[in-house]
Amino acid sequence: MDADCLIKLTKAGIKERVCGTWEVHIPALVCRETTSEAPRLPDAARIKNNISAGLITVASGGRRRAKGEAEALEMFQAGSFEAIATDDARFIQHLRGLDVPFAVPAVIVVKLHREGALTRAEAREALDALLPLISPEESAAAELMLTGGYES
């Protein structure tokens, strides 16, 4: 998961559900971006707590990169992960070019609902919290998936 996605899921109030449903791994740089470099933000404290509780695994080793996205891609290519969670448009284009599966925050909400980790009302609340943070296209696609108008 990259920093952008981690922060948006935190703001939507579902990061703990995500971490409780799936294994979440973040690169060391993403850890620094979301905690050490923003220590006074409430999101930083929540993310630190999740790391301390073992809900989020911070990758160690690897080459130091300038961006968390590059470290996330390196982790994906070296590990046995299903997808990269991101909401960075340029990174998504890069992942598409490499044929690397990815998930955006709104689709993660829908997937949590489909797997029974969120009720429809909880998923709706999370999507509403994400609205100011995501693209209109992402929001519309998630709405269609949540209401059954589109199967993924």
C-alpha cells in the first residue's frame, strides 16, 4: 500500500477493517511519509498504533527509493502480493503499463462490503467520507459496484 491510499483509508475510518481483513504491507518510506514526517497529524498516530499492534507490516531491507510508490512496486515484484493499493493517478498508469494489479480506496470499500467486513451502511459511510478525496470516476464506479449496477 502506498501513503496516499493508507491516508485515505484512515480518513474514511476503515483502515482497521482493511488491516483486519487482509494483510497490509507498506514500504519503509511509506511508513516515514505517514508517521515520522507528519508526527502531529491524527492520522500519523493511528497508523503508528496499527504498526505497533501488528496490523500493518513495514517492509525492511530493499533499496532506498525516492518515492514510496517505487518501493511498493519493488515489494510487489519481489513478494507474493495480490495487488498494490494506491490512489496515485501517475502510479496507476505505470502499474497498468506493467500489468500489475492495483486497488483504489473506493474499490477497497466495495470489496470489504462484498466480503462481509462492512455492512452496506458502513460502506456507504466510508464512500461518503472518501468523496472529497477521490476522483468523480472512482466514486461513480464504486457507487455502481456497491448498488449492484456493475460486477467486478
